[in-house]
Amino acid sequence: MKIAAVSDTHIHAWKRFASLDASSGLNSRLVLGLSALQTVYDEAHKAGCSLLVHGGDLFYTRQSVATPALAATFQLVQAEKAKRPNLEDHWVPGNHDQADKIGSWNSMSPFSSIPSVSVWHTPHTACYPDCTLHFIPFIADVDARRKAVYDR
């Protein structure tokens, strides 16, 4: 089994040093972030990966994600999953993806509605024939984080 892993993509419509992308009408730095995520999917496919893990911080801003960033990222992932349904995605929210300190909701949540995308809001273990993966999202409480790690 081949696994592609990425984290800290921090997709955001940064204003500094940005311009309007003529082909998409989006902020040029948002387009760069989306292009990087597209490259992750392309390279995972080329390498023959069957699993893609996003380790958190898909977006940059906590508590609110700009609509263009969320919508464009959702469209990209939705299109990738339609093209490559056999690539299984497992995502764990990072601290930038959390809306609050207790992790009751996060900006990755809508992506779990896309087929073959799993977003783990609580610690989760996935067993495969040749490996076991433990997915632990950001947990602000240090004792709870330790417990999540050591109870695996």
C-alpha cells in the first residue's frame, strides 16, 4: 500500500503580494494554494497511492474561512474524487481548522460529504492488511491529547 501524506496547506486568499488571477477571477495566492493541493493529488496518482492523508491545517484562518477559499477547495476535491474514486482520503483537523478550543466543529467537516473522503473529528484507527494508521485530530487539552495518543 502506498500512502501520500500532506499537511499545513494553509489555503487562504492572502492579500499581501496578491493580484486577481485573470483565468479564474480568484485571488492569485488562493490559486497558488489550490494549485499546490492539485499537485498533491496528481503526484499521489502518479505514484500509485491508494490513500491520501491530510494531517491538518487545510485552511489558514481559525473560526472563519473565506467563502471563495472554502468553495474553490471543495470544488477541487470534489472533482478529484470524481476522477479518482479509488484514492481514499483520510483527513484530521489541525488547530487552524478548528472553530473552537474543544474541536466541536471545524472547516474540514463539509468535505466528509464527498465520497471516499473521511474527516476524523475524534481519534480513529484504520487497519489495513499491511499497516495500521492512527488518526488523531488537534486536541487543545494536553491531557486529552496524551490520552488519545497513548490509548492507541
